[in-house]
Amino acid sequence: MLSGVYRHTSQDQVVYGRPALEVLVELLAEYGKTRALVVSTRSLNGPRGLAGEIADGLGEQCVGLYGCVPARSPRAAVIAAAAEARRLQADIQ
């Protein structure tokens, strides 16, 4: 028999029904963050991808876009994204 424990991570809030960029700008101000790294999957990082639109929309508040995360976010991809955040001195990702 398989046994174990699963705990949900704590979420402050879930925002829906509003444009993502609008909410992100507000949250960055609320959290006092100014150096965001946009992390996305490969599918959202295409030529017309949402990740690029968000990175562009954040302007100077965006220190980079890491769009190399494959489906299901394997451990190695998460570690690589964290390394990129450290390299760019991002204060939020």
C-alpha cells in the first residue's frame, strides 16, 4: 500500500478576471519588489508568447525572461531558473 502526506503550499490570494500584467504591476508595488524575473514554460515563450508580453509590459521592473521550463517543471529546470534569478539579482520570480 502506498502511503504519504501531501501539503498544499500557502497562497496569499488568487486573482482572476483581470489582465495578468495589470495584477503583476500592482503586486510588485504591494510587495516592494523592483527586479522581477519572468519564468515560463517553453510554450508561453514563443514569438507571440504571453511571457514575452508580460516581460515587455513590466519594462524596467523586469530583469529578464527565463522561458526554458519544460512541462511539469522538472527539478533541474527549477534549479536552473533559480540560478538565473541569482545571476540577475532578481528580487522576485
